[in-house]
Amino acid sequence: MLIKTPADLGAMIRERRRRLGLDQQTLADRAGVSRLWLIGVEKGKSGAAVGLVLRTLAALGVTLSADAPEAAQPETTAAPNLDSLIQAAKRKR
């Protein structure tokens, strides 16, 4: 699952929790957070503390990877030789 927004993260947490057969209170207890906090995260609340989110993911057995695909390198082209361009243009006349 590609996670781009807090709502995406909340949906992933909710889906994983349900797949594991956990209710919100059980997961909250395992992660050391309140049930109300977990409800907010599952709804996509954007102000959730990162440390608590990471603890919640750990309680679900989810790991994050910071590996990103290598960005395509833009092609570099040499600057045109203006003298050559001028000479070529003169020859065409």
C-alpha cells in the first residue's frame, strides 16, 4: 500500500488491526496510546505524534522502509559551441 497522506496511514492501520482481529482498545494498550488517540489516527488526523505512530505500527508488526527508488537522472547535454553554430550558419548562405 502506498501511503501518501495521514488518511492513507490511518486506513492502513485500521485494515491491519482488523486483519489481526484486534479491537481498538487492545491495539491502543499494546501501543501504549489511548483509544481516542487511535481513533483519530485511523480517521487520518494529521497532528498525530510520529513517535506514537511508530509505536502503533510496531505493535501491529509493521515496519517502514525509507528506501526510495532512484530518481531518474536528467540527461546532461554539453553547451552548444556558439562559434561552430555561427560558422555553420555562414556556410549555409
